[in-house]
Amino acid sequence: MPYDLKGRNVLITGGSAGLGELLSTTFASEGANVAINYFNRIEPAQKVQKACQAHGVRAIVVKADMTSTAEAKRAVKETIEQLGGLDIVLANAGWTRFAEWKDLDSMSEDEWDKCWSANVKVPKAILSEARATFDANPDGGLMITTGSIAGVSQGGSSMPYSVTKAAQLQLVKCLAVTVGPKIRVNTVLPGLLLTEWGLKYPQEKIEQLKNAAALKHETFLDDCAAAFVMLAKNTSMTGMRIQVDGGLNIQGA
């Protein structure tokens, strides 16, 4: 049966900008209390906080570096303390930078490790920290990660990003079969999102990606956020991925 989001407590990592900002306000509009994670700038997080509070829900901001497992676990603890519980984690934060694929040394060893930590180790650490709370909840709990079609293709901002997003897909499956029946774990794979980050692509590349998509447009942010809401409410799905990419990578769907 559908899982009602009203009154649930939700932690959104990377929740102050881009897709994360929309996820924060969207879940608030569904009646959920939200913990908006940020790292560098508090002002955008506070702006999102006010937008969420306008929906009549509780909204807090939580500073944490989501490339660190220790920081990620602390954010979970802080959310539980401040909101009085936790029902949902949207593991949206990740890490990459634009790097030349043909140059196998374009990303340093430290950057490979940072990708691995942010995109694989941190989601696992978050669920590990939240697991006891989720299991104690009458209705359990859930985590949805923000994946990428880079994880089912050979493209994207950098090779380590593609590799670690592929690993994240396997992580979601492994966690799903491990933490059930009270906890669900799923992922959403966007295509080209024209957020502040996505707009860093050269315009020529953006047009190329749009034209390569079957629907000839980018992934609309509202459509992507709607997929998270659907997965949150659907109590018969776990270990699954939803690809929202405008038909950019149908082969990998």
C-alpha cells in the first residue's frame, strides 16, 4: 500500500542546490519534515529551509561533508536528534569533476578515492547509521540514491564518476537484499540535468546530448523529482533503478 509522506522525517544530502534543492522543497510540499544537508555555503541552505517551512513543515539545515563517511554518519545522528526521528534518506550528494577521459591520469589517486568515498562508501555509511532507527519505525524506512546514466554507459564528467556510479547500482541491490523487509533501497538515474553543475558543460555538448536523446530534450528536473516521490511512496519496490533521461541511454535502461 502507498507510503504516506506526510509527517515523515527526511534527510536530503546535497539538499541546498540543484536537484537536491528541488527534492527538499518537493518532499516538504508532500508534508514531510526535511533536513537539508549542505557543505560550503549556508545562505543557499537557509533559503531552501525557508521555502520548505512555507509548506508548514519543520526544516533544518545540517552541515556535513558528504565525501566523508564520518561526517555522513554525524549528519544522520544530527537529523535524528533535531527532528526526533528519521524515515527517509535521499542520498543525493556525490562528487566528480570534469576530466579528460582519454588521459588515464587526468584524475589523481586522491580524486579516484574521493569519488569512491562520496558515491559508494558514504551511501553505505548513511544506511548503516540509519538502519536501527529505520528498523524501529513502525513503517520501516527507505533510502533513495541519486545515480546517473554514467553508471550504465561509458560517459559523463569523468571516468571515476562513471565507475563509481556503476558500483553504486550494485550497492543498491546488495543493500536491498540485506536490509529488508522493513527497509527499501532504490535509485534514480537522471540524464542531463541543467542545474548549475550541468550548465558547466559547453553549450555544444549540451546540444549534442539533447539531440542524442530519443525525446530530444534534457532531463526535466520536475520529472526527476517526481521519480523520487514515486519510489518513496511505492512499498513494493526495492533494489530497483528508475532511469529518467529523456531516452538518452535506452540501451542501458
